[in-house]
Amino acid sequence: MNIYDSINQINIPLMIDVTCAIIRNEDNEVLIVQRGEKTDHPFKWEFPGGKKISGENDEECIIREICEELSMDIVICACLNPVEYNYGHKQIRLIPFICDTLDELPLLSEHVAFKWISAEDLANVDFSEADVYVAEQYQTGLEKSSALKEVQILQEQQSSPDDADLRGMINNMMSMQEADWVAASAIENPVVFNKLLEYSYSKDRKLAFRASWTLSKACDKFPELIYPHLPAVVESLPLFDNESVQRSFLRIISLSETAKLNSHLHGILADHCFAMLKSGFSAIAIKAYSMEILYNLSVIYPELGNELSSSIRILMEDGSAGIISRGKSILKKISGISLDPGSSQKLS
């Protein structure tokens, strides 16, 4: 290396690893945030995120950054290819993750504004330069995904899908629309439904989450499909270490007719959901669905109403905007439950 190479090397800014999140809500809109005036990209829009710190991996970084910047709880669904960009004064490797959330009201600590926009509108946003390439990559992935075509063929043929093909299809899903297509196949084809349920218990955490998420889409439209399997799902809840699958299964249970379960299963649900509300580690979505399930149980067992009300009020004291909003809604519904002792049953 000669002296000129040494000088050039000194002038090249070090590569900084930065994560960002393409956060989607239940309407498949994407969250973008705006930087302030006194930043290195004043008033530019970006996908939220930040720099990795020593000892953490990419996934830990983005979950921490979103919690610190926005007080939001996210679930990682997929990742995109890193984008490298040299701003002159800094060179970054931007590592994008596709994430889902139930929280639609971020608490801004580092940005001046936020918006939820459709994926189609991303091209019209005044992004920071590196984020432009992330947005393009996300849109291209939605447009070019082959999963829709494969699932449509699966629906038309109504045949038993090849296990490897179905696994690949689920692992490659990038949009709500694709999940809806697979869910529609599960509604029409019991083999697909049973496969989704089987995959939900998989040790492959990515496959398990996407399968259970898609299963919840099918159960949204036809909740009766899950009833033959619901006892096993309820009994498995305390054994799950995959928080993403817990979220999906609790969502399914929250939308099911709890009265169709026996009192033993009601007891398991009550214990588990109260434990989730009291836990300092369970995600916001899990707490939200646990509140819904406990409210449904309170309709059957009115004596649970007071304990649930107390738990929700404690949770709301330091909760996120999403928890506070959901808590207020549940408290209002609890107030309408009859507390006549003669109308209650007992949990066994």
C-alpha cells in the first residue's frame, strides 16, 4: 500500500450497520417517520430504526430501536437485502425488516411526525436516500412475488399440496394479500388447514409464525374451522416459547366462542391470560388478546370481572398507547356485565 492509498483509505468513512423496520398495521399500511430540523437529513422521511450496539444481533437491534423510538411492540415477519449507501460524511449498511404491529399510535421520541400510508404511495415519499432503495425493494417484492399465482393454482386444483411446496410458499409470503390467498385455500381445502396447524407447532420459528398467522386469517372468516382443534390449542398455550405463535393462537381464541369450551379449558385460559397480563416480558399484542379472552370468560364467570378490571388498570398506568386504548375499551365492556352471583358459574 503506497501513501496515496493510505490517504484515500483514511478519507473513506467507516461502514455503520443500521437496522430499519417496514412496520405494517392490520390494514397493510406502512409506518414512516419524519426527521427533525436539527438532524443530518432535516425533514426527510424514513423507516424507523437505528444503529446496532455492541453484542446485539440485527433482530435484537430493531426490536430495541422501535421500542425506544416509538414505544411500539413489533413482530418480525421477514427481512430484505441490506442497502449500502455513502452519504459522504457517513457510509451505512441499512438492514431492513418487515414487521407487523397492533400499535397504531407511536409515541415519538426522536422524530417530529409519522404517517401510515399504503405501499403504493411509498414512491411519492421524500425519503432519505438509502430508504428510497428500501422502499423500492419492498414494492418490487410485492409486485413480483410468485406466491399468489402458486396459491391460486392450489385453490383451483383443490388437490393435496406437496409439503415442500406449501412450506416454501408460506416462507416466501411478503404481503397480507398472499396470506389471504393461503387462508382462502385453507378454508376450501382441509389438507391445507391441517398443514397450517401442524406447521404452527414447528421448531422452525419463522415457519411456525407465518403458518399460525395465516391460520388466524382463515379463522377470522370461518372460526368454526378451529373448534375441533381448539382444546389442543388451549392446552398447548403454556408450553409455547414462540411468542409470535402465541400471538396468533390468542387472536384465534379471542375471536372464538369461548362458551363452547369446557370449564377445565376455561381455567387454563384464565390462568394463562392473567399470567400474560402480569408478565413484564409478554408483548403488547399478547396482552391485548389476553384481555379480550378474559373479558369473554367474564361474561360466563362474572366474578372474574373485578380481577380483570384491576389488572387492566395496573397495566394501563405504564402501558403503551395501544394498551391504554384497548384497556379502556375492555373496561367499558366489563362495566356492562351483570355481577349477580346467581348468574355466575365456577372455574374448575
